[in-house]
Amino acid sequence: MALEYSIGYGREQQLFNLPEANLLMDMKANVPERLTAEDELIKQALAEPIGTARIGDICRPGEKICIITSDITRPCPSHKILPPLLAELEDAGVYPEDITVVFALGSHRRHTEEEKKKLVGNEIYARVHTVDSDPEDTVYLGMTQYGTPVNITSFVAQADRRICLGNIEYHYFAGYSGGGKAIMPGVSDRAAIQANHSRMVEECARAGAIDDNILRLDIEEAADICGCDFILNVILDEQKNIIAAVAGDHRLAHRQGCRILDDIYKIKIPKQADIVIATPGGFPKDINLYQTQKALDNAQHAVKPGGIIILAGQCSEGYGEHVFEEWLLNAQEPQDLIDRVGREFQLGGHKAVAIAMVLAKAQVFFVSDMPYAEASRTFMKPYTTVEQALRDALEIMGSDASIIIMSHAGSTLPVC
């Protein structure tokens, strides 16, 4: 008996049929029933900060307040988080004209004005100054013990107070998103990001690791040097609804958020499967291959050595990053990428290497809207539909092959 499934693909869905006997696991998060409204969760977090005073007691009238939030490639619902936060600041006497919302671009492209408006909402866009971080206009604030320069975009570096927003999810080498990651790499320059991210090759830099993860500890030290007065982070369900929120100290509150995330998204699997069908979950997480790659990294933990991962991401913006693209286009085979990172580390190239490392373990069938010639340069096998990719995978792995579906592979972390 065949069952029909659908997974997120851009703003739409990809449908496919799967023999019921082959399904080992349809991997779902342990999402609790949502009993509290999203705005109430945020208000509760603001009222009960972890490790700090309330934000209204930290910020003073007349101070220049910088709120750092995520860019368009992230699912962080800034338009939901900002209103309760701004209300608390205004109750404390902070004027809207003293507040700047900075979108943390890291190494990503700049926003259009329409995108900024969509991120924060029309009402906030109309009354609060919004800017993109600028890696060409930074202030040097010091050096971490790991040798990372703390070069911070000037709007952030020169503010009196810094508040970091974000959503917490697994990150394939920083352990988790959220917390001080809004500062490093969020509003840092390319040299700083490259110095930090070069540690991705270390064994300790892995999804779900934090206290022994040197790369993550470096991020948090950079946040200390820059100054991070307060965080407000949320945890989202698979439909991008807010199901939990934490606020306060960028370490203590973030650690609590990570514990909440683990309870929901760290998923025990019976065993590794012959075939894994993985997607980030649709837009904006599959806006380009640079973002879609994160789903591939989590999926590798669910597949047997020699198995097949079917990676589905629309990638409407193609590769998504110029160095990433250059590394892929100048390699003749995946091993070239692994050899190259041994000689040099380049931000952007690191994600090409991450793909190559997965390909050393498993085949990857890549379902996307990218032109065939471009998709084939990723060393993954190009497809346009999950249905066809699955048929081919079953031919190779056998009609009794076990299959795991990861419909939000960028968020869920499989563990045996």
C-alpha cells in the first residue's frame, strides 16, 4: 500500500507516494500542544528574564538602543517579537526615535525596503529606523582569546544598549542559533566571520553542542566584548509558530532555550535508514542552496553509510553566495573541496566543503528549481521532483529499503 506525503518546497509543496512497508519513520518534532498565545509567551519571557533585570530597568530614556534581529533568510518572526519589546521600552520612557532595528546580514545580501517592511511589519517600519548591518563600516572592539577580531557594524558598536533577537534551532557547527550569534556572525565583518567559522572543521563544532564547542564559545566571547545587554529568543514549531520564548542574559537565557529546543527537536530514531528524504521545510529556509545545505547536514545523521539522501530545496536564488559558488564551480570532484579547505579556509567555501563531507558518506539526490547544469555542479544528482528521485533511489537501494522522512531537516536532529 502506498501513502501520499507532501513536504514544503519554496512557498508550495512537493508530493510523493511512498510504500507504507518501507517507512521506518516520519520524523516529527515533539511539539507540545500550544495553550498560550504567541504574544503572551513573549510578554511572559520579558516579565521573567533569566540572569538580568527587565529590559525596562536596563535601558534609560535618551540612550541609543540597537535591536539586532534576523535577516530574510531566517524564520525569526521579528514582526511578532518586536511589538511587546517596543511596548516595554516605551513604558520605560525610551523614545522610538532612539531605537534602531539592525538586520543581521552576516555574509548575506542586503534587503530591499519591501523586505525590511515585511520583516518588522508596516506599523513598526513606519515609526522605527531600520538598517542592514554593513560589513564595510565596522568598528574594531578587540580580540577573543581564540584570535577572532571583534569587528562590529558601526550602528551596533556605537549604541548605548544592544538587544539581540532570534530563534533558536540547531546549527551544524555553532551548535545552536540564537543568543550571541546575532552579534557574531550577525553584525560582524567578513574577516571576523571567517576567523570564527574556520573552526568548523574541529570535531567539537557540531549540531547540538555548546559547552565544549570552541566555535560557539568564541561567538559568546565576541558578544561579551561587543556588549550584549539582553536577548529575546523564541522557539518555533514546524509551522513557524512561537511555542516558547526566553529572555535575559545571552548565555543563561540561551542555554534554557536550548534545553527547551532539545526536548522538542532532538529526535531518537530506531536506526539509520537506507534512504532519507530531507527538506528545510520551504521558504525562506530553501531560498538558496547556501541555506538548504543545513538540512543536508542534519540528514546525514539519519542515513546509513552508502545510503541515499534526497534533498529537496527550491533554491529560487540559486547558489546564494559567491564564494560558495566559486568553490563548487572550480572543483572537479568533491575531494578537491576537502583538500582545498586543508590548504585555506574561506567563508562561503566552508559550505561547499560540508556538502563534500556528506557525499563521502552517502549519495545525494538534489531536487530543486536550479537549472540542470548549475545543480549538477554541486556533485549531487539533479532532479525536479521528489517522486522521481525516490523511484530511482528505491531501484538502487532495493524495493525493501528503509526510509526516513525529515520534513523539517534543518530543525530536527536525529540521534540513534
